[in-house]
Amino acid sequence: MHDFIQKVEEIPGDGHCGFRAVAVLHNLTVDDHQLIWYHHYKELVGVENARCRRMINDDRRYKEVSDALSFAGIGDAPLDKWMTMPDMSLLIAQKFNQTVVVLSIGKG
């Protein structure tokens, strides 16, 4: 697998880490995570994007994802505002035309 890894980036684990990682992958800084948040929110609630609602296929879960993307504060992000998979990976794939693979040694 090491032959296929192009870049490794250390991202602070403050609840914004998923969005920070996406920012870094798009040649932005880790501090540009709110821009990624905004792009995801626009992708989710966009007028032409009924596909997201159909793919999530659960009104309660859709609201949770929408609420998570509405966070715009500073400091550590609360647990309900974290990037969650697979819901957010759908948005990343749609917005940035990239496949998302999550590798984690943690239980969350």
C-alpha cells in the first residue's frame, strides 16, 4: 500500500480534522477548513442536489448532516459537528470529484 501513498499530513485532532484534511488535499492550509465546510454545506442544500437527500435516504440523518455543516465557530468542534462517514464522503466525492477512503486507528 505504501507505493500508492503520495502524501502524509499531520492534522490537529480538534474536531475539525476531517475538514482540515480535505483542505490540505486541495492545496489549502489546515486553517482553511471552514471554506471546505461551506462548500460541503452548499453541496448538500443546493437546489439542484436532491440526489444528496435521496442518497442519505433518511430525513433525520439528513438534518444531522445539515446541522453539522452549519457550524462556523472557533475552537474545538463538538462531537455533533464532526465530519462523519459515509455521509460526508458523498459530498466530498460530488464536490471535488474524488474518491474518499478513510483509514483510522481510532474507534470513532
